[in-house]
Amino acid sequence: MDNQRLMTWGIFVILAWMTYQAWMMDYAKPPAPAVVATPAAELAPQDDSIDLPPLADDAIAIENSEETVPGLASEDATPTVAAAPVINVRTDVFSLQISTAGGTLQQASLLKYPVAKDRPDELMELLSPRQETLGLIQSGLRAADGAAEANHLTMFSAAANDYTLRDGVDELVVPLSWADESGVRVLKTFTFKRGSYEIGLTQKITNGSSIDWRGTAYTRVQRRNKKNERSMFNVDTYSFDGPVIYNGEKAEKYKHDKLIESGPVTITATNGWMADIQHHFLSAVVPPQATRQRLSIAVKGGVSTATIIGDAEIVAPGDRKTFSEQLFVGPKLQKQLEKITPSLKLTVDYGWLTIISQPLFWLLSKVHNLVGNWGLAIIFVTIMIKMAFYKLTQASGRSMAKMRNLQPRMKALQDRYKDDRPALSQAMMELYKREKVNPAAGCLPILIQMPFFLAFYWVLLESVEMRQAPFALWITDLSVRDPFFVLPIIMGAAMLFQQKLNPAPTDPVQAKVMSIMPIMFTGMFAFFPAGLVLYWVTNTLLSIAQQWRINQVVELEAKKNKA
């Protein structure tokens, strides 16, 4: 097998795979949802205008409603309820707004994550009350038998309108309270920690009435998911944007258009969670582990609603019950995600190459901790990978060096048997056997490099740690293309020089194809993340150095044998 021809086919396989990935994200049919049905009657909402999840377990589809938090803008009509007061919260990592209507998280801006490097004052906004960028996290208590409940439209009261995490303080607590005439009281508390995008949510109910209170807590994430225009210049193009449900075993992504076609999805899971992701960021709800929850997703009016609700609990008169959940609103920082639950880092979608990408990211992180620069980390990890496969590539390099020395004799055989292809093949095989040369020896290293290349691609594309990470000079963001195409040009020149070290193809057609490969690779890599091109440039330069050294050794050995 010709080594250069394999490389040609390899790049076409990579391009075909990337095209397939893009097609799957647009047109693939989602897996059939596991709908759990148990015989029970649905509890009707107290107010028909409020579409709350049913309390009892059932197989009735949970329909999404378009009601908004009081005071939020509506596409079709102005709100019919007066605007609710807003609580402003500011920590060291984000600025938030909590509506007193239901204690809804209705706005969240990330202070350390601008939209673009050239727009430092325009912050990433994950939650928003505006309809065009709608994002809400609503929560409440669902009660049975017409009992008092504090749902996501109930008006709460707060002791202050502004809360700020002060210097030297590691935790900020924001309490909201509500009380019913029957004696039922609810204290909803949000807890924020310094340096963390995790938000603790507790809903404590005290039953001061004379009868049992039966109900449970629910939380839902509403979001209008955007559609990215497909473009090689937009890295968001190839990242999933929408709701995700983890059923305790695997995470399933659900596209808006597929949910509209198939209808709402409902599953029951233990150790599950739900999230809505957008490339490097997510809004997630994680219930207490080892508890059974019913999770559902529906889409209506262009807005997805992911709801999670637990089993009913009974609170006797004079007793109290606290329902707790962990929220996460921020970048997909894997260390923080793992602290909540290890499975939450599955929102960092490396695809089928996770088995390589995860260790690769771990190694990159460790090296980055030492060198403090992600570009240098990529270079050092590339060197480490090259060293790990040194013996394997050395055997391949020796075979190619011997093939290179055999070029004059191979050319002579071609001239002798130019009109007899079978005889030429037989003569070539005899020459390889006599000189102990294996033309297929160069294939294996390339086949091994391909998964690492693709795994590196997804690490750079999906890992928020790489987002806007500078390297040096003009490379200010390793997750986007080189703005001046310097690295791709260096890579093309290095590939051209590398070809001079390897045996030239014997077939004229292959020779022409190989001559344009550096140009083709340069054009393709021009739009890849700069970090990926940096990896490939480093790998190519190391391969050149190794092959040059091997060629020198093989030539010396050949001269000694002749002597």
C-alpha cells in the first residue's frame, strides 16, 4: 500500500466524516424517548392559564405553555400582569436578575466571558427576559387537592433589591419568602459561591395549616434556541444548541424541529439531570442524587421547556420539608461540572472520540497548569504524543527511507516493464522482498494519527478553556482560525518539505495529486481553529526532524553495506 496515497484518502475520509457530522446534526432522527407509564390520575392545575407539570406519575404528555414571568416582553401581546420587582445579584463571576414573580432566574451575564475579544464590554448572556434571546430558569412547588402552592408565577417578597458578594466573603445567600392565608409558608433560597457558576436552590415549605400538604418541587428551563447559519468561519456551526436530558446512563440531545415533529418527551430517571446547552455554555438543573425524577421536554412557539419534577411528599401540619437542587449557569468548566456530578461533564460533547478526547484534555490541562499557556501546552503534548509513538514511527520512517533509496531501481523497472503491468508488479514485489522493504509500513502511523487529529479537533472546538485563549503574537484565540493565515502557510510549506524527504510516488497521477496536497491542506486548515493547526504544524516539524535523521542513518548503513 502506498503511504502517500493512504494520506490522500485519509484526508478525504476526515472531510467526509465532518460532512456527515454536520448532516447528522441537521437531519438525523433522534432516538425514541422512553415514556414511562404508571396508572395514576393527573392533577389539574389550579389556574388553567398556568401550565404546570402534573404531580402524579402518568403517561400524559406535558404540554409547553407560552406564559411568561409577569413583566417580561411578549412577541404576540403585551403582558397582562403588572411588572414584578427584580432582585439584582452580583458575584465575582456573573451578574443576575431574579424576578420576585416565582423567584425566576431571568437574566445572567458572565463577567469573565465577553462575546468576542474585540468586544470586551459585551458579555455572554445565558439567561434573558427578551423574547428574541429568551432564557429562564423557573421553579416552584406543585400541590395536590387544591392546596396552597408557590409556583413559578407566585409573587414572593425579598428583604432587599440588591445583593452583592463582598470582598473577603465566599458565599452569598438570597432569600425570598411567601405565605398563604392557610398558614403554608415557603422560603426559597438561592446560594452563590465565589468563583463558582453553581447556584444552590432550596425551597423550604412549612405547613402551618390544619391539614396535610401533599406536593413536590419542580424546576424548568425555558429557552429560545438560536439557529446558527452554517459557515466554515463560524465554529458554533458544528456545536449542538438545545436541550439535553441525562437518564442516569446516557445523555440524549433533542433538536427543536424533531421535538415539534415527535411531540413532547417524558422519561423517569434516577440520578438524572437536564440542561440546555449552547456550544461552550449551559444552563443545567441537577436534583439530589438517588432520587426518582420525571423529566420532560416540549417545544412550542419556538421555545423549548425542559421540566424536572420529583415524587410527591407529604408534609403534616406543623412539619416542614426542604426541596433542594443544584443549578449551573455558566461555561462548561469540567472541574466545576464534575463537582456537582461526574456525569454533567458529558455536556462537553466530544462525540464518539470521547475515549481519546477526555484523556487528551486532562493531559493538556496538567501541562497548562505548568506552563500557563494553552498554545505551549499544545506544543508540549504534541511532543509527548510523538515520543509515545516514536518506535512505531521509526519503523515506518526506516521503511520510507529504504524506499527512497530504491527510487532509481524502481524507476528502471518501470521503464523496462512500462507495457506489462503484471510483470512490473511482480518485479516490484521481488525487489521489496529482496531489500526487506515493506511499502505498507508507513500506513499504521498515519492511521493512528487520524483519531488523535479528530480528537484534538473536538477538544479545541468544545472545551471552553480554549475559548479566546491566547498563544503568542498575532494568535490571540486558539479556538478560531488564524486571522492572518500564517500558521496554515507554515504548515503547507512544512508539508512540501516533508514530501521531499519521502519516496516520490511511482505513478504519475499520484505524483500530481501529491504535489497539490500541500496547497489543498493549506486551504482547508486555513479555516480550522488555530490551536489545531498549531498541533499539526508541530507534529509535521517533528516528523520532518525524525525522518531527516532516519534518512541519514539509512544512507550511512547503505554505504557501509556497499563497502
